[in-house]
Amino acid sequence: MLNNFKPYVSATKKMKEFSLGPILMGVVLGILFGASSLYLALKVGMTVSASIPVAVLSITLFRALSKMFGLRQTTILENNIVQTTGSAGESIAFGVAVTMPALLILGYDLDINRIMTIAILGALIGVLMMIPLRRSLIVKEHGKLIYPEGTACAEVLIVGEEGGSSGKIVFGGFFLGLIYKFLNVGMRLWKDVPEKIFSFFKGSSIAAEISPELLGVGYIIGFRTSCIMMAGGVLSSFVLIPLITLFGANAAEPLFPATTFIKDMAIHDIWRNYVLYIGAGAVAAGGIISLIQSLPTILGGAKTGLQNVFSKQTSRSTNSSKNSSKNNLEHKRTDDDLPFGFVVLAILGIVLALWFTPVLQINLVSALLIVVFGFLFVTVSSRLTGEIGSSSNPISGMTVATLLLTCLIFLAVGWIGPEYRLGALSIAAVVCIAASNAGATSQDLKTGYLLGATPRYQQIALIIGAVTSAIVIGYSLILLNDASTIYSKKVPAFTVPNVSELKQTQKIAGPERASDENEYKVFQVTDKSDPETLKVLRPGKYLVDDSGVVKYLVDPGINGTLNVRDNGTHVTKYEAPKARLMSLIIDGILTQKLPWGLVLLGVALSLVLELCGISSLTFAVGVYLPISASAPIFMGGIVRYLVDLRKSSKEKESETGTGILFSSGLIAGGSIAGILLALTQVIDGLSDQLDFSKLMGSWGESDLVAACIFAVLAFVLYFMGIKKKEMK
């Protein structure tokens, strides 16, 4: 089969491929989809592949620019460079969102230097370590490893080259999602989270964050997966919380880890103090189980990868001999990779950079662990992506394995101090981003192989896309956290002893800054702080004045405990479920201080699901997240089910279906609107100027009105799903 394969563009044909325009377009689209993927991953712990939407937008945008300014049409290989450059953002965003928010949960600040360094170096490792595997995984095993998203992306580019374009579908979804989110959350014309609390069933409630991005996610992941996720939310809201409410109503004292009586808690407080740990235990168990299930493939992929690397030079020598015996046949550009020596030197340089960058808290042993785990899971990720696609690639499981083994090694040698917690997280973060980006890299190289692209140009484009996206993703993460951070004056009276020893200072950020521009000292309370302090202050970050008096509790936007500012304004928080899992592992092994009873309940839940033959990880994420996140995803799954009912088996939604493309636009538009609205929160007064809630009067506070508007959005998605693509 390999001998008969012919790419779409002949391997000896000269065609424009690597030029400034496509690279810039790819960088812009990569930043756009990278930022939207980060927003999505922080909310629900998942992302969707960006390659196909980027390819579609590239074709459409360049075609429009050609008509407007009389420019030449871009070639299919130039459009491939755009999607190659642009696809890196999504994979890096997932790796960053899975790991970096754990810093906040562990009691540290989000440091832009740490985030950017980890994101850039992890992404580069993913690209560079994949390069030696290209010939074996992409070329040699062509026909065996299908790379579903990569193959579908090649089909999109070929159809676009021959006259078909679905760009207006993606654009339509993007602008609808953007406008909907702006009117809903920015102008506050209707409720963004309608909720119903059932008085006859104490502790139970139903809510839905009616956002376009979550609706789009549900459509893409499909009916069954969205049902499993919703089932986890139902268990949380209609079983666990009512159960805790019922049995804890007459408790004589607060139940650990909470410090207040259950009878005095709101539903969200019960979820935050108890169900969150049950969900985290379920997610941890689900991740480990999925890793164990993938072990045969992981070990086989690692073995194959090692064999391919060590046989690479022999293969080159053999090919060289064959070429010389054939009188130096015309050179094929499709055989050009970045030089192997450059790859090795670059990886060594990255390892040294990891070792000598102080902010990462990585020593020589840690750097070596990154090399070992990095190569292992880059190989596994690249192969699994070829077998089952990037959407099903268990990157979280690989990250869990890395973190577990790293923490156990640290514990064995006695490295349990705060700096080693940071070091363990840094190792897991680099490996996670590397494995995630390696999967995306292999998909892109498969697309290029089918089209007849030059691998070396794609590899350079991937490096450019990785670096530019990593820079913006770091700032986006900090922006989203800062915009939703609450500075609360509702703190117990407490004076910090030895206040002169506090060196770090900080001003208030966000909307509260307008009323207080003073600079305060930072006082960090952890579970290892002075017992007298812990009697008054719970673990967290506080701002104190020069005399040591505590003035503010700094509640972060990611995994914070407060939802309402002191002035009564509701704030959207980001749960970052996978990051909670990472912090759980680090705390559980290195500090051994967790509410283990709750965590083990979650572990038992995952075991029950697995024994029933149901994937526990998706269910566990539903338990962990508030039902308000699962409900709109479930609605998207229902729309997908109804669309599939209307279509014959031959017309079922594919990776390039109209509904999938429109959903991708909804996700990008809604997520980008969320990031832009977060920016208004950190600009003095801008958020209040956008508030037009008075225009709707009482209708703006109606749950029914909000539900009806969201139903209209769902109907539009249904209509687009049953619509046939136009080929013109």
C-alpha cells in the first residue's frame, strides 16, 4: 500500500509553500484558538481540535483577500502551513490549563515567567521529539495508523483547493457565539445561569450556564458522552448534596474540612467543601484507570519508538545506498526533515534551560526525569493519536502517571519541602504540554504527508506557532484569573506578627482597585502555618497593612471559594478540574493532608462505573463540575442526537460536518468573548459602563426568558446541523 501511495501534490513538484503571509495568518489563528481553548479547558477540563476550523478559515480568508486586493490565490500547501502553525495553540492551551492553575490551589501565585517558560519549552520538546518518529509513524505505518483528524483536515484542504468552502459556517458560528455572549454576560440583558432550587427536596437544585461554547462542546462530543457527563452532575446535585444536607443538618460540630455547620451552608458551600473532594477522587481514579487500560498500547508504542529512533541512522544509510545506485534520482522534498543533529542539540539546550531556570525549581534529577518521561509520552501520544485520534488521546492519564511517579521518587529521597512541590508540578506540566503538542504535531505531519507537503517547513511552522501561542496563553491565563479574583474585606480580625519579615507587596487589581490604590504586604497562610494563625485564618492569600492588620482575603478566579464581591456583584469562577487533580496528587503524596474519606468515596464511584462498563473519567468530571456546566453540554448532545436522527447512516456528522464546523465557531466566538469580557473587569469602570440590565426590567432576571433564548440558540445549531454543505 505504501509503494502505491501518491500525495495530492507530487513530491517533485515545485509549489509555493513556506511564506510570510501563511505564517502570519497561522500565528493569528493559533493565538485565537489557543486562547479560546484555554478558556474552555479552565471551565470544563476539555478542548476540541482546532486543525479543521483553522484550515477552513485559512481557505476562506485568503480567498476573500484575493478578491478584495487582487492578490494571487494561496496554494494548498500554503493553507496547510496555516493550519500547521495555528493548530499548536489548542494543544498547548490544554497542557497549561491542566497543570498551571494547580499553583493557585497549592497556595502559590501565577508567575508569568514560570508559565511562559514551561509552555514554550514543553511545546518545543513535543515538536522536536516527534521529528525522529515521523518516518516510522507517518510514512512507514501509512495505512495502519489512520490519524483521523489529520486525514479529515487533508480532505478539507483538498475540497477547498477544488472549489468547496465551509468557512462561512465557522464564521457564522463564531460571530453568533461572540454576539450572544456579549449581550448575555457583557450587557447582562438576560441571566447567564438560570437556576431552580427545589424546596420539597432539600439540598437539590438544577442550573445551567447557558453559554454558546458549552453548547458547542456538547454537540461535538456527542450524545452518549454528554449523557455520561450529565449523569455525574445529576449524582452530585440530586444525590450527594441532598444526602450531606440530610445527615449533616443536626451535626453537633463542623464536619472536616469545613469550618462551619452544614445547616448554615448554602448549596454551593456544600459542593465546595465536600462534593468537590469526592469529584476530585473520582477524577483521579478515572485518570489512573484509563492509564492502566492504555498500558499495553503505551508500552508497545514506547518500544516501537525506541526501535525506530535507534534504527533511524541505519535506515538513512540504506536509503542513501539505494539512491546512489539509482544514479541520484531527483530529490523529493517530502523526505526533508530538520537535521537530526539540530534536534538533539536543541533538546539538550532545552534541558539545560529547564535546569538553570530558577523559577521552575528543577534540579538535575528533575531535568533527567523530564527527558525520560517526555520521550516516553511523546512517543505514546504520537502513536495513540494515529490510532484513536487526538480527542481520545489520554493526555491527562499520562500526566497523572508522570506526577505520581515523580512525587513517589521525591518522597523516597525525602524531597517534601515547598520547593519540591513546585518542582514536581513543573515536571508534570512540561511533560503534559510536550505530549499534548506531540499529538497535534503528528496529526499535522500526517496531513502534510497526504498533501505532499515538505516536513521541514511544517516543523519550522510548528515551532513558530508553539512559541507565539505559548506567550499569549500565559497572559490569557493570568488575565482570566485576575478578572475573577475577589478582594474581600470580610476577614476575621487578625494582626500578623513579625510583619517586617513580609517582603512581597501587592496592589489590589480588578474592579475593587478604584476604591483602594494602596500597596499592601502579602501574607500567605498554608496548612503548615502557625497553629494560632490557623485558628483564625483559613489557608489562603491575605493583604495586610504596614502594622500587620489583615485587610483583604485574596480569593483567586481559578478554584476560588467566593462567588460574590462585597458589593454584591456575581463573579464567574473557573473550576479547572484537571488542575485540581494535579494538586490533589501532590498534596496527597508529599504533604499527606487531605480529607481522605471524601476522596476515597470518589475513588469508589469510579470503580462502580468501570464495573458497569462505563468510562468513569467523563462521569467523574461531571461529578466534579457544578451541574450548571454539565447541563448546557448535555443540551448540545441532545441537539446532536436529533440531527443524527434526521440524517441517514451515510450522512452522519463527520469531523467536517456542518454542525461540527458551526459548533467550532460557537466555541471560539463564545470563548473569545469571555476573554474580552474578562479584560473589561480589569479596566476601571468599563464593566459597569457595559451593563444594560435595566433595559430588560424584570425579564432580565427571569429564568424562563433565559432558557427560551438559549433554546433559540440550540435550534439554530440544530438547523445548521441538518443543513447540507454547499460546494461553491
